[in-house]
Amino acid sequence: MRVKDYYNILGVSEKANADEIKRAYRGLAKQYHPDANPGDKKAEERFKEINEAYDVLGDVKKRNKYDQLRLYGHAATGSEWFQFDPEIMRQHGWGNGGFQNPGQQVFGQGFAFSDILRELFGIEGVNNGFETPSLGPRDLTGEINISFMEAITGAERTVSVKQRKICPTCSGTGRERFTVCAHCHGSGNVTSRKKIRVHIPPGIDNGHKLRIPGMGSNSRYGGPSDLIITVHIDADSTFKRQGKDIYYELNLEESDIDNGARVLVPTVDGKKVELNIPSGTKRGTLLRLKNLGVHINGQQGDQYVRII
């Protein structure tokens, strides 16, 4: 198990006083502030980490609790994580050789691990600052954008996935005998990028999540996870969509409204069809073009033309 190394994140030593921590925080916060880095996602994530670190180290009580946690681990070289050492924890009463039920374990000084997590990070702290090996690998997530027409016809995309795999040198333990693993720097994992061809089926809805089994990360505590891609569909200037149905707005001259007309209307398949506008048709009326909507699972919707 590992916890973020807040001292490393702020670039201060464990012996730094409150003023040194504050100065380091202010300098980094100014450097990575979103206003100074518009649109830079990495800077935004870094800014969040800096604030998270200062929230703990800038509070005397939280810092003391955090330092108690660090007694049972070691800094992972070249990483901003602090790796807990199973052997050290066993020597201080952390279970019988594993991480079973960590929330129920109690340290030698008499304080519960779960209590410290709640105090430092809140109920959801485990998801933000900690990784628990017994939970196994988490699914990888990502997002892609496709055009309105690609959502109707289907598409292919090649995505680059950053996968986390078990370190082959230390088999995921983070250690080689009594030293930190030189290959993974104590994290127990190595990362690599892999390009994956993703098939986007016709008729997919905005916000749909594509699950690609086995293409996520893995760990020594569980098999490979899945890759989950959320699909976002760009708006179209001509058409709108509701499920299988397509909507198109037709702006008519007043004479066509009064006398009626026959007009050519575009459809999503790239063709135009002739539509009869009866005389006296009111603006706001919906006229239906049957079976000119979206194909989904063997069914096809309709296209509706709104007179405006």
C-alpha cells in the first residue's frame, strides 16, 4: 500500500518548519495556478496535488498524524509516493503477513489506520490519496469526441492507453530483498503506452461508455482491469437527434406557408427527399419522414421536419 509523499510534492524536507512549508506552497501554487496555465490539464492536476499536500502539512495535527503513517514505510525513489513496507508493518502489529482488512488494523501506538484516513482525507480519502492492493486494479478511463455523423454511421478510433503492469523485476512487491526495486523505484508497477483500435458502433448515444475488457492495468492482487471510454458527440449545425429520431428545422417563406409548396429536405444519409407542405401549415408543425432516422439494433427511426 502507498500514500502520496506530500513532502516531496512541496519540495521540502520532513524537518521543514511551518514557515518553510508555507513559502514552498505559495511559490508552487503561484507557478501552477490555473490562471497562469489556461487549458493546461497537467498544471491543473499539479495545482490540486499542491493544495492537497498543504492541507495536510500546513495543519499541525494533520501533519503529526501523517508523520505517524510514514513511520511504517519508505520513500519510493524517483516517485511522489510513499511506499508502506510489509515487513516493517508486520513487526509493528500490522496483521499476519498481509493487508487483509486494513481498516480494522491498529498500529503499535494504539491508533486505528482507518481513523487516520478519515481524519486526514475524509470518507473518500482512500480514492484520492491511497492505493490499496487488496482492492485489485482499477479500470482505466478515458474520453473521445466524435462527430454527429460518425455517431450515426459508426467510426473507428486509435487511442493511446497508459497501462500499469506488474513490475517483472520484483513481481509487484516494490523491493528486491532488502532494497527498493531499481526497476519500478519501489512502486511495484511499471507503465507503458499501447495503441488500441476502438470500434464505435452505429447509433451510439452521447455519453455512452464503451467497455473494452482486459485492456486496463493489472496488479499482483488481481487480474487485468478494463478500459472504459466515454464517447462525446459534437453538435451538428443542421440536424438534432433524440434516440433513433432526427429533427430538422425548415424555414419557409410566408407565401409557401399560405399556398403550400414542395421542397427538398436534406437527410442524414446525405440525400435529399421531396416534402409536400400543405397550404395553411402553421409554423411549429412537425412533418414526418418515415424510416429516415438512425439505424439502431435493426430498427430505424424517423426524421421530423419542423416548420419555422
